[in-house]
Amino acid sequence: MKGNHLGLEPHTIKSSIEFFLDDIKDITGVKIEPTFNRKGAEILFVTPSGDLFADPGTYTAMGYLMLFHELDLDYNLEHVLHLKAATSASSHRWKWRKG
């Protein structure tokens, strides 16, 4: 399993987020620059994967990004790129990959 329960590579996830950022800029004129893989952020935001890859969740993800930008929050999306799921027949458990 690669990085997430969908089996997507980290660059694919980052590319999807960058696509949202382009849409936000085209619609609102506001350029949002989230950080990836930055240590020391005050907030490590965890979003459901459906918010990154399926409508209407993609609009929710865009809303998070715009809200965090407007509130000038110190957040990081590193977790999106490094979270992996360990699944069993009866439960889902999340584990952090070291590295």
C-alpha cells in the first residue's frame, strides 16, 4: 500500500491539491500557497481522502484551503503525503510512517 488507502503516490495527491489551487485562483483571484512537508506548523490538518478525489468532497477541500488562507493559519499538509492505512477485516487503524 502506498501512502494512503487509495494506493496513490504522494505526487498524485499533491498534484490534485495543486489543481484545486489553480481553480481557486481562477474563480476568486486569490493565490493560496499551502505548505507540504514543513516541520513546525501549528496545525497538521487531516482531511478525508474523498475530499481530495470525489465530488462534492473536492469542493469541501477547496473550502478548507480558502478558509485556512483567509484565517492566516499556520498549517501543513504533510500528513496527506505520508499517512498510510493498516486495515484488517474488522477495523481500520491509522499509522504514521516514520521517515
